Amino acid sequence: MDEIRWFKLTTNIFSDEKMRIIEDMPEKDTLFYIWIKLICMATQQYDKGGLYIAAGGRIMVRNEKAL
């Protein structure tokens, strides 16, 4: 399995529709933290962008703009 030590964020991450939705929420700081943590977890687990939360459950983190 390949190891990923870092990932890139684009400078316009806050122009992304998902980030604009998050920024309109009162708990935006917490949600942004969770978003970044999920990306970090996906890179640690590295399965072509897939993040396994539980057995049989899978969340895909495949946003080339954010990655």
C-alpha cells in the first residue's frame, strides 16, 4: 500500500459550494475541522480516496478541487 504524507488544498477552497454551505452554518469551525480531519484520515488509510468508517460502510472523499 502506498503512503501519502501530505495533501494539497487549493487557494480557492472557500469558493467551493460545499465550503460555502459549511460557512453559512453556526458550527462552521467544527465542521471545517471535521472536513479536514476526514481528508487526513482518508490519506492515512489510502484506498484510492475511500474512507472506511465501519465494516461495510464507505465514504468516498474524491474531490480533486479539495485534494
